[in-house]
Amino acid sequence: MSAVGEKMYALCEELFPINRSLTGDGVRETLEILKREIPDLEIKSVPCGSKVMDWTVPKEWNCDDAYIITPDGEKIADFKERNLHVLGYSTPVDADFTLEELTEHLYTLPEQPTLIPYVTSYYKERFGWAITEEQRLTLKEGTYHGVIKSSLTDGVLNYAELIIPGESEEEIFFTTYVCHPSMANNECSGPVLSTFLINYVKSMEKRRYTYRFVFAPETIGAITYLALNMEELQKKVKAGFVLSCVGDDRDYSIVHSRYGDTLADEVLVNILKYHTDGKYSDYSYLKRGSDERQYQAPGVDIPVVGFCRSKYHEYPEYHTSGDDMTLVTPAGFEGGYEVMTACIRALEKNGKYRLTCYGEPQLGKRGLVPTISSKETYKQTLHLKDLIAYSDGRNDLFKISEIIDAPVDEIIELNDKLLAAGLLEKVEE
């Protein structure tokens, strides 16, 4: 494993403690850390109350503290120990409760009794605390004092974007979330992967495509971004990827576009098939998440797919306190990075090519095959000859990869050799 996985893990560790939500200081702190890594990242704001498509940007929420004092004087549900203890977007409260009254404002996971659930109420005002079911069962009758020091104000929703120009105005689009509190895989991993992909794209000597990266709150952030940029995205985006839950090392996953027929579907399936020896999870659009719903909504139709390691909703620690820094690993981060950089390389090189001569070219005199022929050399050169057979201007490299059952990375390498030898020409589409 190279150093990239360790560096990604370290950045995730820095982001993990921050109390993020749809809006507020936690989002701004997160984006400022990312801007330190990516100085040309543009942080933008949209006023609360703004109408964005069928939605309204909610008030800005911040929370400084939250806790419950038990009848015995013990402090529980302490926000400063674990920010998941407060219901996201809770209104402020400072009051006494009977146990029965308090229970109406407590959230637990009976089926996972040792874990704190992540619970929110973005669009209806209420207050509450999240604790483990084990702890709830120990509570006894008496007077409890509950405190939530929060505010809901007419502030702003923040998001960030970076557009890296290429030779073409056609774009490859990456988007990820910056709105969840301390959960490592579900939240912190996506912004970390996007940050390192930005540095990878910047390091490319030549870029065919323009690359657009967006960091935004889930759902309302995507809707806000679409309200401001939909026509441009529809015109320019060739393939897009929603990055979430990309730091663990248990699985690789694709969540397909609505009909599973976009260039993004094609490239990610190809890379995952050969990167994992076919051991990845393949989910239809029916298993989609929040931002896939927005970018693939009817009439919007931005060609995006979701990419995860273990998919949201599918791993047991999802949306709980179990999604901590022990769930993500440097190897997990690096695996996600390798898949996405392979997708970028494949998209950059993809196209339809046509043979420049009639009949099979003489490959030996060009040093493309051994000049001694044997059963072994035949096997070694079969993919090269198969590539030539289907280089008739009808098939792009992904299609040829599928036809001859060879990784697109290998097809690209062989294609480059044939181009250098003058045996192929690109077909303009």
C-alpha cells in the first residue's frame, strides 16, 4: 500500500469530530479544512429561505451543547462527548421532565442496543436526544433536566465547488456530502476521496475533459446546486459519480443510474469487474440514495451513478455511533481511490478507433508481438489481436473490453501501442 491511503485516513480523522449538519459552523469548518488542501476551492453560500425548485433552504442550525441530568445528578447524552447525542436540528430547550415526558424525546435502536442512532428533524421543529437502548433501560423514575443549547437563524447554506478545465467543455462530475456529524464512513470518507481525486486530476499532464467537483449538504445541497446550475450540467456532464461510504474495506458497490445505461454505469462496472475479480455489489436505482435521486430525477437526468465501498443502509454501523474511525482503514480509502482514478484514466482514453490498413497488420516488424511463434506467444498476444479485430469504428474501448473480456486498463495500454505505431485512427463522433 502506498502513502495515499494513510494520508486519506489522516484527513478523515481530522474531519471526524466536527458537528456538521445541513447548515452552520460545522459545514463551514469542514469546507475550510478542505480549502486548506485545495486552495482554489470556492466556498459559496445561499440565503436561508431561498426557494430552490420545490424546496426552501431551511434555517441555519448550530448547537453548542446538549445533555440530560438524571435524578441522581449524572450527566448523560452529553453532546460534548459524542455529537450524535443530540437530535439534528433540535430547537433549544432548558427544562425539567418526568421520565415519561423525557421518553417522548429520546431516540434509541432497540435492535442495536449498544449503539447511538443518528437522528434528524430538518423540516419539522422538535427537540430530542439520542442514547443507547441499554442506557434507556437503566433510567428510573424521577425528575430529569434536559438542555439543548442550539439556535435556528436566518443564515446561509454553504457548499463548495471546483471546476478544473480540460481541452473540452464536456465534463466529468463528482459530488459528495458535507452534512453529517461524527460518522467516518458515511460522511467523512466522501469529501476525503474527492479531495484526493482533485489532486490527481490536477497532476494529469493533459486533460481531455473538464472536471467538476461539488461538496454539498445531502439532498437540499444537491437541489440547491441544481437550481443554480441544472442547464449547464445537462449540457456538459458526460458521466458523474456520487461518492459516499468509500473508506471501509469490506466491499465495493455501484448504485446504477435510473435505467443503468449511462457512460458512468459502463465505466464503473468495467473497472469494478476487473479490479475486484467480480466480487462487488451491484445495486439498481431502486436502492439509490439522496443525491442520486436529485441528479437522476425525471427531467433532470444528469448521468450519475453512486460509488461506495460498503453501501449506505447495507452495513450494520450505518447511521450509528458504530461508524467511527475503526470502521474505515487506509487500505479501504486507497481501494476507493484506485477505482476512481482508474475510471478517470479510462474516460480520458475512451473512444472509437479504426484500423488504418486492410487485413491484419504485420505486428512483428513493429515490435508489437514476438517474432517467434508458439502456443504461449499466441496466448500472450490474443487480446491485442482481438482489439484489432473490433477496431472498426463501431465500438468504443469499453464495448471492446466487454466483447473480448479483458480489463479496459489493458485495452487502453494496447490501444496506445497501436496508435503509436500508426495502426489506429480515432473516429470523430
